[in-house]
Amino acid sequence: NGGALQGLEKLSFYYLIMAKGGIVRTGTHGLLVKQEDMKGHFSISIPVKSDIAPVARFTTCYQKRTSLASLGL
């Protein structure tokens, strides 16, 4: 139903984890949100293994898409 998706935006979060002098993991997390619900939180599960111990750096950025019709959703 296209009407149910009206007013929704897709936020795509991209992240990378750096440790021991290089990028050890990358990933994405997508959320569908309403304009009025732009505040909040979400969780990302990241297994901790020896490749990111004892110190790692987590970096993230996001991209906002306002037209879900162009995404085929």
C-alpha cells in the first residue's frame, strides 16, 4: 500500500570499525522514520572478537532519502 509509506523517509546509517591500524569491519543499518519522529535511538549488535581488541574506533554517518517510491518500496 503506497499510502502507508507516505510521509516516511529512509535513513541509511553506514559504519566502520577501525582497529590495529586498519578497517576491520563495515556495515549498514536502515530505518524508516516519519519526519516528526527524527529523534530517537536504535541498536547495532557488533560481536567483539580479537580483531578489534583491546581498542577500536567506531565511525558512522547517515544518508536521508525522502522519496521511497524511487526505491521501489
